[in-house]
Amino acid sequence: MEQSLRRIGSAGNQTACLINVRAVKQGVNEYMLPETDNRWAQLKQEMREAAQSLGIDKIGVASADPFTELKQVLVRHRELGRESGFEEPDLDKRTNPALLFDNPQSIIAIAIAYPSKLQNPPKSEPGARRGILSRSSWGEDYHKVLRDRLAKLEAWLRERVPELRVESMVDTGALSDRAVAERAGIGWSAKNCSIMSEELGSWMYLGEMITNLPLPVDEPVTEGCGECTKCIDACPTGAIVGPGQLDSQRCISFVTQTKGFVSDEFMRKIGNRLYGCDTCQTVCPVNRGKNWTHQPELQPDHELVKPLLVPLLTMGNREFKERYGSSSSAWRGKKPIQRNAVIALGNFKEKSAVNDLAQVLREDTRPVLRGTAAWALGRIGGEEAEEALRGALPLEGDEEARTYIERAIAALETADI
């Protein structure tokens, strides 16, 4: 009873006090009484105060109304062919919480901050070239971490409201995490297509929980990028086609997660990225100096997030699962990361890797890896690379991989002229 009375406060609302005392005696939850609209505001305040103890860095509440404007944007996005293909295909489900949850009353949005810097990272140098994984794949898979925090929040709420109903979701859910977070006041929708918080920057993971609780909603944060266009200007492929508008098909982060052949244009732009791309975030002035190290599960292992490239080429399934199975970078399997390692060696023009790449060209069972190795050997050049390419050409049975070999040989012949 004492906790219940403390929730009420001592502001002199004697009627409310009497209602809640009777409620406690009768076994009724005070938050579910019709006379206690202000109790929802108090529950929300208590939830905000408890967030840190639950491992949540920022929390807000959005209405469960349909995201009407977002749907119009998504329809146009689809018409222009800018989707990645990883999204929920049903635009109605992506924009109408009522299609996912019976009689939704509010959506709770959460954010968890993650690190942006490696402390004393290993050097990438000739003979020991390294790739890099994007910050969103550092530490434990963020989907698991977010689900843990949402589960803790649900348990906290259920202690206070046994009649609670929720539907929690993270990145793979139907709703747009960014749209919910923006409406809930977590941050503004930045030009780099991230949610930007003045306190945390855009280094934060987002999750949400649709509920049957009529919690008071937060006000959205007004746009704060001003005239800055650093992210748009710095995008390697021009994938940010306008403020907050992304052509996913051109986004390097998306390209690194595909499994097929990659065009010469994009392979050159990938650089040494093995998974994802952070350029539009690292150039952002709001993100400057922000590095979050307080979430233990999200801290990086330097050798995993900035690994040597050559050992990746022959990594087996078991080793990949042991090393990367707990990372969000593993969701597409080892093939994209191995292909990107081959690309990185080509972009480094790493001559010490010619024999390793030649082995991939001769022996790998996957045409994409063989064709990509041919491209890398063409980039590196030299007699050994050319010899490997000419030796592989008559043996190559895949038409597309053969085309990559022929192009690589032609590039070397042109360079010799």
C-alpha cells in the first residue's frame, strides 16, 4: 500500500487517494481505474525514470494512429525502385499499427546507444591488410540486445498493470522503427536517414512496443540538421538522393549484404568494408565526439570487427559461426563477407594476396567468389595475377564468372599498352 500511495503523491488530491486506497484493498490495479487519467501520466514518468535501470538510454511514447504521410512516401519509394527488398512488403502493415495489434492505444519507443570508436585498433598495413565491419555489427547482435531490453520493460510494466498487452518489435518488425522513434520524440529524422538525438547522436538502436495502455504521447523533435549536407555530399555512391531519402539499391551498406556479383562501380566504392557502411554517420557534426561504452554487450572485439582479410577467404562454416554467429553481421551468412574481403584485397592492390586470390579463382565452388577474385587480381595486376587469370579462363564453366575473368585480362592488357 505504501508504494501505491507514493505513486499518488502528496499534492492534495484526497479523492484520488481514497480511490487508490480502496483499489488496493479490493485488489484492483490503480492504473486501470476510469477516474485515473493522471495515473497514466504518472506511470509514464515512472517508466522514464526506470529506463536506465532497464538498460534503456532513451524512451518515449507515440500515438498508435496510422502513419499516413509515411505510407505516401513509401509508395513513391517503391515506384522509384529504391527499396532494398529486406523490408516488410505490405505497406499497410508498415504504416497501420491496428493491423498488427488489436485496439492499440500507444507505442513505446526505446533507444540503446552503441559505440562509435575502436580504442587502439589493430593497424591495416601491407602484408596484413584488414577489413572493417560497420558499428551496427559490433558486439552482440543488437536484435537480441533490444529484445532483452523490451522484455525487461514489459516485465516492469506488467508488475504495475497486469492487464497489459504488448507486441514488441525491432529491426525486423513490420513498423518503421525510425517513424515510431520520430513520433515518440526520441530524435529528429536526419538527412542521413537516421534518427538523430542531440544527446546520443545517431549511434543508437531503435525498438518499439505497441501497447493497450493509453499513455500520454511525447511531442516529436523538430528537424535539427539545418543547412548541413555533409552526409549527402560524403555518400560514396550518391545513395542519399535528398534529405532523408535513400536509394537502397545504391547504398553501400545494402550492397555489402547482397550475395551476388557486384558491379565494378560499387566494388571500387566498397573499399575495405566487409559489412555495412558508416560514412553518413561519421561525417555528421552532431555525432562528433560521441562514443558510448556503457552497454557491455555492444562493445567490440577488435579482431572480429577489424579482421585480417586473407584468413577470411578460407574460413569454413563452423569457424564463421563460432566467430561471427553472435554478431548481426552473420545474418546473411559468410558468403557476402568473404566476397567483400576479396574486393577489399583488390582495392588495396595487395600483391602479397595474389596467391590466395588465385586459389579462390581456381578452387572455390561459388561462381561469385571466383568472378570477384578475378576482378581483384585484375586490380592488383602483375605477371602472377595475369598468369592466374589466363590459366583459369578455359576452366571456368560459369558464364558470368567467365565474363569477370575476361574483363580482368582485358584491363591488364590495356594497362600494358
